[in-house]
Amino acid sequence: MESGRKSGSQAGRTLQFCSAMIVAISFNLLSLALAAPQQNITLRVVVIAPACTINQGREIAVEFGDNLNAGNIDGQNYLQNIDFQLDCPGAVTPSVVMLTLAGAASPFDITALDTNMPGLGIQILLDGVALEINKPVPIDIGHLPRMQAVPVQRNGASLVSGKIRATATLRATYL
């Protein structure tokens, strides 16, 4: 039995010795870490908000009809309403959303989409104001603006007969 006590006593001293060694090693590592040269770190983080969905992901088509008279294209005639819905999950109402009409601007007007017909463009209006192509504009998702499209032409343009095509992407983002 006495040998058992010595073993227990030796085990206690061994445990104390191991604990002392771990503390000493930890202290030495901490001393090394504190003595090491320090460098500031700059972190850049980009937080991506959930995407907004426009028209439930469906394409928006605007039809001006088959009988546009070149002499009547003045930025007011042939005005068409564009119905659209906007869903931004996670956005708190009222919340500001940046709406961007991304596409090719016409060479004669930065607020008109370029078309396949030289001298002719399509303006997109928000509450009566022409959107600048590729420039984000703030809107309130609680009160969506009225969106419209209207054909416009370059001063002095000689338009030819044919089908008009223009494409763009409507993007909505929020922070």
C-alpha cells in the first residue's frame, strides 16, 4: 500500500510538473508573439444584398404597333406604359432601391436606347423623366414610379421603314 501512496504522490508531482511546463511553454509562446513584429491588416468586405426580382423574372416587352409615322415621332407621340412589379426580399419598406436601365445608349441622346434603326432611339421615362442609360436612380419600393417608353429621333434624321428593335436590362439593387 505504501508503494501505492508513493505512486499517487509521484503522479501528483508529475501532474504539477506538466502543468508548470505547459504554463512555461504558453508564457514563452506569448512572449514570442508579443515580441514579434506587428503589421496592421486592412480588410475589405463586400456585402451582397439579396437580388431584387423584376416582373417575377419575366421579360418586359413594349409594342409600339405597326404604323409609326416618322413625321410624328417627337418624344411624346406613341408613348406606351410599362407595367412592372418589383420584389426585393429582405428590403425594409420604406427602402431605397437603385434602378438601372443597362444597355447601349443612342449616339444622339444618352437618355435613349440605341435601336437597329439609325437616328431612332427609345426613351424610358420614370414619372415623366427620361432615364439616363446605365445610370442608377433611387426609387422608393413602397411607391413604384410610373414607367413609360417613347420613341425619339435625332434632329434631321431620315427614318426608313422597318421593324424597330432595342434591348436593355432593368436592374434593381438595394443596400
